[in-house]
Amino acid sequence: MHNKAVADFLVVENTQLNSTNFLIKLKGEKDLPKLYPGQFVNVDIKGLNDVFLRRPFSIFEVNYTENTLSLIVKILGKGSKKLTEIKKDETCNIVFPLGNRFTIPNKGEKILLIGGGSGVAPMLFLAKVCGLDANSVNLLLGARTKEDHIDATNYSKYGKLNFASEDGSLGEKGFVTQHSVFLNLKLYDRIYACGPDAMMKAIAKEAKAANVFCEVSLENLMACGFGVCLCCIEPTTDGNKTVCKNGPVFNINDLKW
């Protein structure tokens, strides 16, 4: 595993994707190490006296030729809001790469990737780099409304895109677990999910019942990123684990869900 680094990255792009999501692209001075779906960076939020802790964001896209990595930042509170106001050519200090990664599927397998809210970022990254034919990949993306969904059109070359929205304004109405794609999990060799806790727990329950391999990326509050501050503890079958160091990706059979 590559050593963690703390570095200043140059902001080369900050694009508003919808009312609450921004795409921030950061360029490093040194060559990027290999980065994997599931890994995250911890971002220093500058300019706020009452926000001391770094904020974790999943890695969304990597371009090794340009030496850039991209994050999708969803406004959830003061820290993330401040980060979305960062300007092009400013610097952003990050600790990276943090956490473990999703298991890459084997050739010929069929997979279902489920992303909810800001959990779509690592799912789209995994679809892009998993090495499977697009016909073997089903992407199921959920959000509250059409406006909360990001435009994922250019990912249709990596897998079939399916949408769910709670108000029915995009794709099927309801939660991802009510979507027609979710009805027959036995079709898949592997299921991957990232999103709100309740969503992942519901997916895990169904995946267990269908006896299908399933990994989830937890979104516990991670302050330090090194397993020191212990604010992201998750009970597992092997005792309490810190999500930032032992996760954020866990096999559902190892979680006490």
C-alpha cells in the first residue's frame, strides 16, 4: 500500500453540478500513486475558525496523465459548503490516499453498483476501472429528486445506468432497494454499495438473503484518517474497527448488521 502523503494540490476546476454537488479537480505536483475505488482523501478546510477537522471525500476520478484527482463535494454542513467556494488556482491541502479499496471483480462476473447521494462517486469510479464489459455492469443511482442527481451520462459506456428518485422525477420512484433492477440479486456475482447507512443496511440484508458477495463503503465521521481519534469506530465480527484505517470498505459478513 502506498505511503500516505500530505500535499498541497492546485485547484484546476470547481464546477457546480447541481444545487448541492460540486466537482473539484485537484492537480498534484508529484506523480500520483495508483489510486483505487473506495479510497478517500482528507481535505483541510481553510478560512473557518470553527471547523478544525479535515473532511473526508471519496476519490471520484483520476487522470494520471494530467496528474489530477477529482472529488464530488456535496454541501452537508459548514465545512463542505466552505470547500465548494474554493476558487480555481487556489491550493487545497489533502492527506491521501486513505482507506482500503473495493475488491475488483473477476473477468466474466456480473456486478451491481449502488450509489446513494454522495456515494455515487466511488461507484462510478469502480465502474470505470473494474475491467468488465459494460454489459456486465449495472449501475443503480439514487437521490431524493432529479435535481439531486448528478449527470452521469458519460458513464453509460462503463455500465447500464439506472436511476431511482424518491419523488419519481428521474427513473423509478422510490428508494434504490425498491427499484426493479434490485428485485433479483441472484443475477449478480457481486454487489457494491456506498451511500446513507440505512440504504446500505437494507442492501446488505437483501444481499445476505440472496447469498451474494457484497461490499459497502461506510460514511462514518472520519476526522483524523489514521485510526487515532477513534470517532469512526464500527463494531465488526472481529471487534471494533476504525473505518478510516480498516475501512471504509467492508464485506457485509464482517459487519454486525
